[in-house]
Amino acid sequence: MNKQVELKNKRIIASKHVKLGEKNRMGQTYTDINDIFYNSEQTPNFMTGSEVIREAIKRASVGTSVAYPITPQSEAAALIGEIYAEGYLDEYFRGESEFAVMGQCAGASFGGHRVFTTTAGPGTLRAMENFPMWAGSRLPIQVCVTCRGINSPLSIQPDTLEMHYLLETGMLVWHAETAQDLYDFILKGFIVAEQPDVHVPIAVCCDGFFVTHTKDTVDLSPLDKCLTPYDPYRNPQPVMDMETAPIRMMRDPFVMKSNYISYATHASWQQEIKAAVERSRKHTIPLLDGLIDEENIDREILIVGSGTAVSQSREAIRLLEAEGIKVGLVKIKTIRPFPYEEIRQATKNAKHIFVPEFNVAGWLAREIKANIPDNERVYVGPHVAGGMTMPSEVIVEEIKKHLGMEVASRGTLG
């Protein structure tokens, strides 16, 4: 296929924003998302994931960012404070707690700003009540979740258990494998979340430390181009302004009318939020080039994963190939919306499906088992928890043991 045709096929609908082509106070030109990624030279830079978050926000036309320190997202929040001082954001301040931060983000979004914040682990859980409130209020706020352990005894190491808690909040949930994914997902996430037929919040997740604190080569779009600003009047419900009462849908509390009205309203509204998440597919697929990536899915053995478990799986597959064991790979990029049909098609010929995860619950394996026929093919694991790394050799050993192959003794792993 001709490259230009291929790029055109990936495009989301072109922007018709009134400020398209104008310059902001930093001298950046408001540019269509397609032109930022597909018609602009991408320059390689060697940086940490935290620095990548800073670079994405420089180009995101963010109005407000509210911060509260919690490892491992504190560095990213501090770097956003630095670019606020340079003039890239309108408002930036530290909240009193993670819960307060998310409430303040809601206020800024109700007021018409594009809003970005970061959190991690126990901070995500402390803020949890706000996330379904964001979704129910149709606020397209973006939170970058730099996943870490949430359990006692305390751990600051990577663990994706908190993502499990986010799955039914009504938010979009994307999972970045690499710093490049993180950069791309942040910028593209704003565009998808703010579509009028979507207009729900988005959690762009990455595995803390593995992504945030390690350096990688990342292709950055030109700094002189930035996203078009958020237009609050593309909101599918009344905007809070000088002519519209604040949070109009709650001006007359349903519970004061009748239980029947309350139940019916909440049931229909929650269905609408889920429908909005599903409608995001048509916007997400062209920007992310699909909800999943596939490699050698015709093989009988498949690994299906998300986040940095995919990176570890790539090396495990290389090690298995050296022993003559052929394994395919499916990388899941979005957890909400979940790629139901894509996973069914990608795994239809597999006899053994392994789902490595950085959490003890195995929530991704549950999602897959609930979705595909003959789900006894799914091996729930291997998985580690509490911030443990998952050496590729562990994935290799689990696969070989499950297949009845001999493995070398490795002490407690044997």
C-alpha cells in the first residue's frame, strides 16, 4: 500500500477548530492531530518517561494541571510545574491531597479547561471516588497513572492492581508499554476523550519506574506545533457558564422526587457512559493503529499482555525461539474499551494462551477468559506482585512447565 494512503487510512477526522493555524503565547501553532503525527518530522530524543510526560504536556495545550506528590509520579508533576513557569499552562498548583486534586481537576474541567494530572498507587485509591464522578459528569480529564503497589506492607514498586479498580469507573483506560507509547497516548488521548460522542475521562497508565524512571529513545513531534485547545461547547450536555446553572443535571436531586425516577435516571445514565466508552473505538483505532498489535498469531502458543509485561514477553519469545519453540504475541493497548472482537480473532487458532501480569489478581486474564470461547486455553499467569520484576526466564519456565517440558531447576522458581 502507498505510504500516504496508509497514513490517510489511519487518520481521525480532521479538526475544524476555529483556532486551527493560529499561534499561542509560546509561539506554537495550533495543529491538527493528524498533521502532528503523520505530516511532521519526528525527532529522536533520549529521555525518561517522566521527561516524556513533560514533553507531551508542552504540546498538549493544557489549561490546568493540579499536582500532589506520590512516588513514582512526583517527578513528572514537578516537571509540569517547571513548564507552567515557562508559560505552557494557564494554571498549576498543588492540592491538599490526592482526593482534593481530583475534585479541583473537576472544577477546572467544569470551567472549560483542558485538564491533566498524575497519580499512582495509594494516591489513585484515595482519589477513586472522583473518577466515576468525572465520568458521570462527562468531564474529559486525563490522568496519567504511573502504576505502583497499593497494598500493605508498603511498596513503591510497579504493580498494576490499581488498574483493576479503574475498569468500571466509566473512564477510558489505555496501557502504555514504552515511553514512546506514553508520549503518543497522552496527546492522542485528549483528542479521543474530547470527541462529542465520547466526552469521558481517560486514564493513560504506565508501569511506574519501568517506564517513568528508565531512559529510552522517543520520537517527539515538533515543539512549535501543539494540539488545538479544548472546546467546552462540543460537550454533549449543557456547559457550566454564566447562563447555565452549575451541574444542571443535578439541580433538582432525583432522590427528592421519587425512588423510581432516581433508579431509572441512574440506570440510563450509566448505560450512556458505557456506550460512550464503546463509541470511542472508532476514534481510537485510527490514532493507535488498532486496539491491539499482533505478531505471529497463527502459532499454537500465544502470549497476550499489556504494559511492560509485553516487553518482558518479547525477550521470552526470543529465548523460546532459540529452543525451537514458536510463540506469537498479542499486545493490548486499550483496556477500556476492551478489544473483545480483536482478541477473539487473534486467539482463535491458539491452543495455549499465556497472560503474564504485574499484579496478583490476574485481572487481564479474567477479561480474556470472559471473552473468548474454550477459555480453558488461557493460563492465568505467570504473574508477580508487590513490585517484583518478572524476568523473561520466568515466563519461559512457566510456559515450558505448562506444556510438560523439562526446565532447569532455579531454586524457589524450580
